[in-house]
Amino acid sequence: MSTLFVTNTWEKPIHFDYAFKPYAFPIGETVEVEVEVARHLFGYMEMDKEPFLARLGLIRTKAEVPEGLAILSKILISEQAPKKNHSLSPVVERVPLPSQKKAGGKVLSQAA
């Protein structure tokens, strides 16, 4: 039986039962599940996601499908476990350290 890793990046936790077993997908955490569970809950490898969106309670009408798909896209499913302490995107806000040069072009260093 093969497994997948499901990471919930949505703003709400997800709780669902499958085969009389409860599954919880807390915010920002990765949960290892069987492929059948990912197929049943999230429509993994399925083209038509509408039945799964309805089952999860993300939509009630066909007009809500685009919003439901946007939420479902925040449920990340992968075959390998994500690396711990690994940023998914590069750091954009990085600011360089201030220069040691001060007025007059002299380099000042801190006394230890």
C-alpha cells in the first residue's frame, strides 16, 4: 500500500472520516495517508473535483466551484515528505547588513 503526504496550507483545519477512521489535517502540518484516502477526500488524480468539493463542504452550488478549487489548491499532496525547516519560496524581504564605513571613509570596528 503506497502513501502520500498531505499538507494543509489553508486557514482552517480539516477533519474527515474515511473507512470509519478519523483523519485530521491541522493547519501547516503534513499528514501521511494512503492513496485511497487522498483520492476519496481530495480527488487526488481525478479530473472532476466537483464531487470532492461538495463532500468536503467547500461548495453548495456550481457557482461556488471556482472558490472551492482555490481552497482545494491550498491542500498540497506529494509523494515525498516535505523537508523540515525548508522554505517553499525564496526570501524576498532580505535586507543587506549596513556598511561598516562611516562618515569620512574611516572603517570603525566594535571593541570586544
